[in-house]
Amino acid sequence: MLNLMKICSAMSKRLVSLRSFTTCEGHRPSLVHKRSLDILHDPWFNKGTAFSMTERDRLDLRGLLPPNVMSSQQQIERFMADLKRLEVQARDGPSDPNALAKWRILNRLHDRNETMYYKVLIDKIEEYAPIVYTPTVGLVCQNYSGLFRRPRGMYFSAADCGEMMSMVYNWPSDQVDMIVVTDGSRILGLGDLGVQGIGIAIGKLDLYVAAAGINPQRVLPVMIDVGTNNEKLLKDPLYLGLQQHRLDGEEYLVVVDEFMESVFTRWPNAIVQFEDFQSKWAFKLLQRYRNTYRMFNDDVQGTAGVAIAGLLGAVRAQGRPMIDFPKMKIVVAGAGSAGIGVLNAARKTMARMLGNTEVAFESARSQFWVVDAHGLITEARESIDADARPFARKVNEVSRQGLKEGASLAEVVRQVKPDVLLGLSAVGGLFSKEVLEALKDSTSTRPAIFPMSNPTANAECTPKEAFSIVGDNIIFGSGSPFPDVDLGNGRIGHCNQANNMFLFPGIGLGTLLSGSRMVSDGMLQAAAERLAAYMTDEEVANGVIYPSISRIRDITKEVAVAVVKEAIEEDLAEGYRDMDARELKKLDQEEITNFVKNNMWSPEYPTLIYKND
Ligand SMILES: NC(=O)c1ccc[n+]([C@@H]2O[C@H](COP(=O)([O-])OP(=O)(O)OC[C@H]3O[C@@H](n4cnc5c(N)ncnc54)[C@H](O)[C@@H]3O)[C@@H](O)[C@H]2O)c1
Ligand SMILES: O=C(O)C[C@H](O)C(=O)O
Ligand SMILES: [Mg+2]
């Protein structure tokens, strides 16, 4: 008896200690209010052939499944065998001929069994991120009307004005942590895809689950359908969205304002990521909401951070000290939401390094040359976009360099001999042979080339073109994934993926767990700096300036830790669940890391228990 009491007391102590250290969500039993087929049709609870016999009895599933109980590993193997079989049968998609077929199969798995879907995605992230995310997600959006099967996410249209506050209650989940919203007006470099742009919100949230461990029951993809200016879609009888031209001006703002008010009324702790809004609205909406709501714009702010990390990586790769960054000459092709976001952030970073004075900020401006669809932007241009104006070059300054208003990209590269050539233009092949030849005269020992536009066909150049024309000793980073280049003699030209996927999941997770009411500039800067410092000196010397996608869960955790720390330091952190602001402030670096790790969802089947109420 005494022994039994000792064992019980030891066990209860162990339970208490387990409770205080293990908050991993996957291990808790889940209460389920359904039985039978309702469970099998519910992707949140469905385990398919992995339901144990006792669970099948308890949940009235016996006879509804083949008798053999499979382990989750066996399920994955069966699924993988099917997926691989298809690779030799199907033919569609551009860079990967089977890409769309793979997406279809993965999407069906997503509909049937969320846990298994995310297990596949996490275990094989390198292979399937390019399918559920960039570049295939672009193809999916283009073909969405044909691919649409089961709805996923919410659609708010201009026709719903006045109704949104009640509509948000149609979503089945009382808790929503992450919302990704688009209006479909600039999907990757593919232009206005209208309602079909929902695919981009779904793809981004897939990475939120896979990389940041946001619970898939608490994500919400959203499409705000205010019409489309894509004439082809407007004429297509099968188009799923509103067949009208886009609302603009006040009419547009009324819709987005109502959406924001409605989602934050129901889910005050949610974070809203704006994605793929045309530049014209991207900046305006960011300014309009960023001090009131927990939101950020991924294309403006996420991209800026990823580019800063890449630019600092390029300085390191040249063997120069970081303080040399403000001396870099940078040519940017593209002055849209992404290009201007990068320019603003790079200028601020340079100014900070130079002492953060007004003089430093002013002088940093002269490190950039911006080329858009009309060529080099100078003050001589008749109408300059307000967001691009701070980067318009002075006429006398550029004339000393042999350049003038509207000079071509090749001329600019030839005259400036930049350290970095960065593309966010959405124009495939813009870094032509002529442009890359001109870059051979760069004054840098190791010029950096960043064709960041997506998807693959919109990349300004391929790594093969860059390495073969400019030379082996370059740094290369593209928005879409490309294979490394064989340089011969066992040497590899490394192709980095310079994509905002290395930041947005960590920014979202860090904001959520800190409970910060806003996403501050400091939090974004901390995220970028963490990414910049992530690679070792040896990796950087080998031209590896971003992690491989197989490490995305780790870098995301690290970025989230940096964001939480910064939110605490700025006194913005209000806490998350049991961890209130005061507790949060007491945590050291290791404890913050554990806090983040323990709150990341993993795809493991919980034991299900029936509860009737
Ligand atoms: N890698 C990433 O993480 C990442 C992040 C955000 C955006 N992007 C990509 O960047 C691209 C642009 O996005 P955006 O939101 O800024 O688009 P946008 O339409 O707002 O801007 C495009 C810009 O490119 C300019 N441009 C067009 N033709 C040009 C030419 N021939 N030469 C030079 N400039 C030219 C336009 O004038 C405009 O300033 C897209 O392809 C998008 O997928 C990549
Ligand atoms: O979606 C991506 O792959 C990156 C970026 O947000 C883009 O718009 O291209
Ligand atoms: Mg985007």
C-alpha cells in the first residue's frame, strides 16, 4: 500500500512537472461532439485508416473503414506511393510538368485529413512548398475556377456591405489567430486574378501552419472580392467572382474598412496579413490600419526584411565588415509595393549604421538607382509616384554619371557598376544578356544578383544565366526556387531563395505570442536582423546567404523569438493565454525560445473522446 502511494505521489509529481513544461498541443485529448461519418468527413478530426479499434468502437466508426488499422507512417507511405506514381503519368504545369497534378492530390488530402496533410508538408517541405506555395500556387490561382472543389476560407464581396459583421459568425471557429487577406489585384507577377487570388491566401497560411506551427483550426484565408479589371475573367462564364470592374476610391475603402472592423470584432486577437494588393492600395491600407489593428503587409514589409537580410549577407560574402553596407551601390528594377518597401527599409538601415541622423538619412539616398517601366527615375520625371519620389535621382547628379531621366536598365548598370542588382519588376528576363554583361564591370569583388519576381517565368533571370554571364564569383538569390548550378570541377553555384516566406511566418507567430497590439518597425527590423545573422560565416563565404527551405521551421522559430523579445523591449507585449505581460517580461532568451517552441502546433493525432452536449 505504502509502495502504491509512493508510486502515485511520484506519478502526480511527474504529471505536475509535465504540465508545467509540456504545452505541446498535439498530445492533449480532443473533445469531439460528432460521431460516425460526421467525423470522417471532418478534416480536423479525421484520421482515416489510422483510427484504432477502440476509437472506432467509441466513435461508431466500426464497419465504415477497412479493417486494417494503419499507423500514420504507413498512411504517409501509401500516400507518397500514389503521388510518385502520378509523376510518371500526368503532364501539366510549367517548370514541373506534374505540378498541378501534385497540387490536386495534396489539396484532396487537405480536405480529408488536415493532420496528415501538414505532416506530409512538414516532412517533405523542400519538395512540396513549391507545390502549395510559390511557384505552383500562381498556376493554381490562374486555373482556380477549374480547380475549385471544396470551399476553403471566407469570401467578402462588395455585395456584402452592411452584412459583414454578422457574416463573420458563419465561420465555424471561435478562435482565429492568423488571417491572410487579398483582393486578388496583383497575384505574384501575374496581375489581376480577381477572386481566384484566394489561392495565394491559402498557400501563405499553409506555410503559417507548416513553418510557424499556427494551429490549422485557427487560420482563415480571406478574399475581398471588389470585382476585377481582368477582361478575360470578366468575359468567362465560369468565373467564380463578381463580374464587374473593381471598385475604387471611397467605395473600395468602405468594403475593406467594414471587413477589418468585422473580423476584429469577432476575433480581437487575430493578426491580419495583407497579401498581393496592387501597390496603389498596399501602401494606403498599411498606413490606414497599422496603428489601429494587428496587421502588416507582407509584400511591403516582409519582402523588405528578407531583402535587407540578403543585402547584409552579400556584404558578408564579399568579406567586408557590416559597416560597409552604407557604401553599397544598389540598382533596383521595379518601384511597386515590393521595390519601394525594400528601398525604404534599406535606406533606413544604412542611415542607422551611419548614426541615425537626418544627414545620414539624406546621404543614404544616393546609394540607390531606381528603374521602373519608364526607365531611371529622376526628379526630371513629370509625374512621379509619391512613394517613389524620395528615390528620384537629382538630374545634375546622374548627368555626372552619364545618365539621364528614363535611362535603360542596361545603361544604368553600365554607368553605375553596382554592387547589387535587385529585381522586383515582375518582368521575366529583364536582366537580359546585355544587362548581365554590363554587371561584369561591377566594382564589387562579388556582385549580388537578386531576381526576386515570382513566379518562375517572371524571374528577371535564371541562376544559369547569371553564373554563366557574370561569372562564378557572384551571390545569387531568386524569389522562386531554382536548382543550384553546376560550375564544373565539383563546384556549385548556389541558388538562394530570396522569398518573404523566411520572415512572414515568424513575424506572425512572434506577434501572436507576444500579444503585441501592433506590428512595429522595431519588431520587423528584429525579424530581418535575426534572418541576416542566421547563416554561419562558412555558409556565407560559400554564397549561402539564406537558409534552405528544409530549415524553415527552425528559422521561423528564431525569427518569432526575436519578434517577441523586441515587443517586450518596446513595452508592446500584452501576453498570450497563461503568459501575461508581467510573466513575459521575466523570461530570459532560453525561456522565450521554449515558450515559442511549446506553442508551435505539430501534426500529431490527438486521442479523441466523445462528448455529448
Ligand atoms: N521574392 C519575394 O519575396 C517577393 C515579395 C514581393 C513581391 N515579389 C514579386 O515582385 C514583383 C513585383 O511586385 P510589386 O507588388 O512590387 O508589383 P507592382 O506591379 O506594384 O510593381 C512592379 C514595378 O515594376 C516596374 N516595371 C515594370 N516593367 C519594368 C521594366 N521593364 N523595367 C523596370 N521596371 C519595370 C513597374 O513600373 C512597377 O514599378 C512580383 O513579381 C512579385 O511576385 C517577390
Ligand atoms: O508569394 C511569394 O512567393 C512572395 C511574394 O509575396 C510575392 O508576392 O511574390
Ligand atoms: Mg505576395
